[in-house]
Amino acid sequence: MPATSFSCSFLSLQPRFNSYVNPIFRSLTFQLSSSPFPFNAPFSSIRIRCSLSRPAETNSTTGGRSGALTPGPSVGGDVQKIDVNPPKGTRDFPPEDMRLRNWLFNHFKEVSWLYGFEEVDYPVLESEALFTRKAGEEIKDQLYCFEDRGNRRVALRPELTPSLARLVIQKGKSVSLPIKWFTVGQCWRYERMTRGRRREHYQWNMDIIGVPGVMAEAELISSVVTLFKRIGITESDVGFKVSSRKVLQEVLNCYSVPEYLFGKVCVIIDKIEKIPVDEIKKELKAVGLSQEAVQKLLQVLSVKSLAELEERLGSSGEALADLKQLFSLAEKTGFSKWLQFDASVVRGLAYYTGIVFELLKEKGLLPELNLHIDNIVCALDEDLQGCAAMVANILREKGHSVELVLESKPLKWVFKRAARVNAERLVLVGNSEWQRGVVGVKILSTAEQYEVKLEDLK
Amino acid sequence: MPATSFSCSFLSLQPRFNSYVNPIFRSLTFQLSSSPFPFNAPFSSIRIRCSLSRPAETNSTTGGRSGALTPGPSVGGDVQKIDVNPPKGTRDFPPEDMRLRNWLFNHFKEVSWLYGFEEVDYPVLESEALFTRKAGEEIKDQLYCFEDRGNRRVALRPELTPSLARLVIQKGKSVSLPIKWFTVGQCWRYERMTRGRRREHYQWNMDIIGVPGVMAEAELISSVVTLFKRIGITESDVGFKVSSRKVLQEVLNCYSVPEYLFGKVCVIIDKIEKIPVDEIKKELKAVGLSQEAVQKLLQVLSVKSLAELEERLGSSGEALADLKQLFSLAEKTGFSKWLQFDASVVRGLAYYTGIVFELLKEKGLLPELNLHIDNIVCALDEDLQGCAAMVANILREKGHSVELVLESKPLKWVFKRAARVNAERLVLVGNSEWQRGVVGVKILSTAEQYEVKLEDLK
């Protein structure tokens, strides 16, 4: 099955440096990987994980639970306390943060659209079995799972891929290949919280099912490069370290290591930057690799160029052909500067938790996203509130957003509110003007003032 | 506290008829209500609940679990079964359903924007205590709650308002009034499933905090009317039955019924269409109302016009003044045809579960939302795939969506794919054309064909 075996190839994205700081998006984790998939079709996938942290948390590892218990005001004799903090590891999105979230997610969605992906979604809650079917994985320890009231074992999804698999299998032959789906969804991990790691986060997943060649991988990398360019990240900020699992496979085949050991070897190799190399050697021997195979494997994994890889593996293997094709496609489509070959990039079968990329606040990559409402409409007399509401609706029907002043307020208050919502125009509904069928309009940036007939409002 | 007391007034939206059927949005529940709120500020709120059901469910009460267990294909010797269905009471959104969901939610968001509301969001998971602090409510039985791995009692939110309250209290004086926030969020109820009622659904909440008058209510009704108009629902399809809690309050004051009984009376009155009137009478007497008060109360609640209400309550009360103002505002802003006075509309303190409005499929209110990708780009030769990717990226940079054919496929397949994604243009990258710096373009609707220079592609 060359298709399925290619679906085990890996691309892993890694920033060239980790730098701090930005107050809202405290960390973005980018994951690019093709993971084993429970159906016989080639599968390419890219994930971008974003934890959207709040400024208050930059000096804390507790997930922003800085608020105190505040007594809830009395309601009908029912005096009780309300915890003003969201549960540990979760967060609110007040308007200022929601604007940033929408900004980022809209980029995800627009890029997905440009690349012809269709949006899908799955339940936040899935059967626990969906995530634990792959035995022996660390995800089990991090699963946000529980028993529901009907005694079913369920879990808040830790990632989106198993749900994708479930839905694709369910649809069966009714979907035409290739499938190109994307999701921006919330995921949960019950884990110790550290800076930038909450128990919930969002992932942008783009998945291609049914394309055996590296074109699919190239398309996915290209889409992330497009995202980076749109939000102002350059190839000097971040790069993709790329390898293929076939590199590992070829070395193992060379020493007749049985195929069922492949997964175990991956898990060990994945730890290469986390534990001493002697430890790695010991573990590889423990699963049954010969001294020679271990030696050769570690040599190959240290290779940092395709030329050197060719020297060591020969020019006939699939690994080299795939990687060469990927780099050539990258050259043509203009993202080769973002790519770097690194044979040591091997993702374990377990869920990927490494790499964090933190946007530089100093680069000014975050847009200024202020509230902006086109018009503020105000009655100068309480009796004219209905007329003001009418004016507001005329403007809304023409596609303008309107903040209608809902109470009798002094003009000073109205100007302050107009400034807060960054209104362009103030529309005043006064008695004598109304009699003449006009309203007063003030352009707030220039202080220009004039009257407009109701029917000419636009 | 006139402000807080007004925050207990009620508007309840009710369709004039319940009609069936539409395959995707099988039910939309609209809720308009001002509920008691745990802070001393006037609070107006409107909720639209939508359960987006799938065609398969129209003949079933089991929530669409019609799929069977399908064996997961073998992956590396790990043969296991995967349940292809989402957990009971939840659902997937495959692309065709996601388009409809996006269509509806975008209307929610655009209308909210037109009315100057800011978007916010809260965690899906909240402390159980947040929802159970109001004692004795049915919501407790329906709470999707559990103990997390840190032994905290948590719940998947059954509604959005308690989270709103939590955040507003947390923000305290840092937010300027009025607050106008909206959320489109997923909510959960652990309840028996019936047609159109799943364990998860979405709510569009619009909340105004800090405006004591009925202008806030008028603004909220107006926004929902705007939504209805946009999606093609008219006042002959649906109407708002409107009353004010003050009607009830005034009757109770009249008979010196103590204020703490108000909540209990509301809960009883709320059942008026569900249980026999004798039962209602018995329950009202049981909480301590006199025979006379019960009589008068039931008389007043049967009133269907403001004129009659004035006869019975006199013209001096706040209830009448508020209702008159609301109807007058509705007249001015053009939604009076959608309103109908009905004194019996009293919402209990418990969460609202009544009224379901089902869009008529026959009215053709659902848009045809097909997948649509602007261009399909295809290399005529495997060696030109990189060039095709380059062409795709040129078009994407100009803002067009592109389906790039990622494998060598016969032209027949490409045309079929183009039809499936409803592409406008087919761009073919051939060898001799590429040498001349051009690509072939075919307009798929007219079959018109021509060559375009790469630099002229747009």
C-alpha cells in the first residue's frame, strides 16, 4: 500500500527561533503533520494551534484566575456568591479579545477558501473511545474525559482528526475524492497549565484525503505561508523543518527491522531533542535494533541537506524522490525560502506537543482593532425617541451600523459615547428639524455639520 | 429600584402558528425575555435558539444515530472498530450543513453589527455553581454536568446569560454603560431527545445592560424583525406576543400580596397553557393568594388588548405606560404588525422551553448554498504540476479561490470535479503554452476558450 505508507510521512513545522512577547496571542503553535489515519486513503493534514492568552496572564501560570470572589447583588432575597472567573484553564473573550480572535480566524477561513477547502465541524464532545483507540499514547493522560449522566464515557475533543476520520468513514463512498476540508475548532487537554498552554485552545485544521503525492503537502505548506504573509510573518521569523518518515523506513528496511517496530522507533526518535542521545540508543536497542542499525539511524537523522541524504541513502529511494519533489514545488510556488530539510524531524505517533512560536509584539504584527460603529443616532427630546429609532433603521437598511442612544442623555454623554464607539457620524433628531423633515448630521472627524432630508439619508 | 424591577418585565415571542417542515433547520426557537439578573442594572435580552437538525432525523427521535458500526480499516496491525456516529444528542456539520449554518450565523452577526452590538464569547465549560445558584429550577435536572479530573463540579453551559453576568461583574466599572453584547454560542441540555431537540444547540443572544426604558426592548425586537426580513420570514409567519411582568405585579400589589411571592406566582402562571385552569387556581391559593386575587389575576391575564387592560388596571400604572410606549415605538419603526399584546405571556423564572417555530420548507426560505470555487487549475503533464501550483497562487493572490488538481488526472475527471465545485473557469497548464508564457482558460458556463499571458491572469 504505497498510499497508506505515504500517509505516514511527516512534515513538521518549526520556528527558527522562539521569541517573546505579545499580550493577547501569547503563543501560536504550528503543527504540520501527516499522521496515520484509520482508512485506506492517503491523508495530508496541517494544524495550527492557537492559545489566545490575555495580558493578565503574562506573569502568571495559573491561567488568568486573578479575579476575586465578588458577592452577587441581591435578587429577590437570593443572595449568593458568584465566582467571577471562568473555570481553571478556560477563558472569556470580552469584546476587545473577540475582535482579535475574529481577525485571526477570518484569516484562517479566507486562506482555506482561497485554497478551495470546505468548512466542516464536529461535536466538541465525542466518545472517549474515539480518542483512546490508538493504544499507548500520551493523549490518554491528557484527555478531558468524564462519564455523562447516561453512564457513557465521553471526552471533550483533544484534537479534530479522529472526528474527521469518523465522519469520512460514515460518509463512505458518498463523498468524492479528494476531500479537502477545514475546521477552526476548540480543543481540550486536561494538562498542567504553563505559560501559553491552557486546557482549551483552538486549532485550524486543513485536511486533504485521497491524494497520494507530495502535491498535497506542498499545497498545505503553501496555504500556511499564505496565512503568514497575510498577517505579516516572514521567512526570517519562521521556517518549516521538513523530513519524511520514509527516511526512517528506508534505514529500518536496510537492516531488516520488522515493520511493526516502526511506530515504536518513531516514538523514541521523537524524543531526540528531549533526552540524552545515549538514552535514545539504549531505548532503540531495547526494542530490538542492532548496534549497527542504531548507529546508521542516528547518522542519517543528523543529516541537514538533501545532497548529504542522497550520499547516505543512495538516489533510488522514495524518501529522496518525495523530498526532492517537495523542494522543487516549493521553488516553483515561491515558498522554498521557508523550507529547511532536517532528517531528525520525526513525529511520534502520539499527539504532537512541541514547538511554540510566539509572535513579536515589537514587530507590530497585531492590528489595532477598535470597536467601530458607523453612526450614532440620538433624539434631542424624549418624545422623539421613536423618530430616532426610525432614523436608525433607515440607516441600517442602507447597510450602516448604528448605535442608537436608548435613553435621554446630555449631549456631552453622547459625544463621549460616539468617541468610544469610534463613530463617523452623529445624527441628531431635533423637534424643529423633524417638523421640516430633516435631521442634523455631524461628521465627527471634521466637526462639519449639516442638515439632511430623511429621504436623502444614506 | 425601578430599574431592577423593570428588568423583570417580560416579552415573549411566539409564532402565530407552528408549521412544519424543513430538512436542515428543523426547528428554530425564538426566545425574547428579560430575566432577573444578578446585578443592579437594567437588563434586556433576546435569545434565538436554533437546533440545526439533519434530514435523517425527521422521522426519528433518536437524534440521527442511524449509522452502523463500521470496522475501521487496518492501520499497522491495529484493527479496531470505530463508532461512526457522534455521541447521542450531538451532530456533525458536513460541508453542505456547514454552509447553511454559516449562512444563518452570518445573518445573526450582520444584524448584531447593524445594531451596534459587540461580539463576546465565554467558555463552553463553566462551574456548575454558576447555573445552580438560582435555587429550585428545572435547569438543574437538565444540566450537562460532571466532575472533572481535578474534582471540580463543572457543566457544559445550558445557556449564555450566567456567563454574561459573570463577565460583566468581573469587568465591574471598567465597562461603560450601556453594554451591548452579542454571542452566537453552543449550549447543552441533558434532556430526553425529541424531534428538533438535541442535547446541544446554538443560541444567538443579544443583551443590553444599563438601559431602564422600553427603548432597549424595542431595539431588540427590531433587530429580530430585521433578521426575519433578511431571511424572508414575514409577519404572517411569525409574531411577538408581548406583555410586561408589571401587569402581574400591579394586580398582586392591589391585593397586598407580598413581593417575595412574585416569583412563585410567575412559575404557576407560566403553566397556564399546560395544565387546567382549576389546577392553576388551586396552586395560586396554595401559595397564599385570596380567592378574590386569584379571580382578578386570571381575568387580567385573559386580556388581549391594551384598551381592555386600561379598563381593568386604570391608566396610571407603569405596566400600561411601558406597553403603550413599546407599541408606539413599534409603530414608528415599522414593526407593529409583528406585535400582539397578550397579558397571559408570563415567563417563569426557570429557563424557557416552550415555543418552537419551524420554517416552512414550502416557502423556499432556505437558500441554495452550493460549494463554489472560482477556478480549477490543472497541469496537463505531471512535470507541470509545480507550474500549475504557481498559476494557482497567482490567482489566489488576486483574491480568487482555486481548486488545484493535485494529481495527474484525465481531463474527463477534471471536468467532473469542476462541475462538482461549481467552478467558473478551468485553467489548463500545458507544455507548449507554458513555453510561450501563456495558459489556457475555459469559461465553463459558455465553453468559451482562450489563452492568457501569465502576467495578464486576473
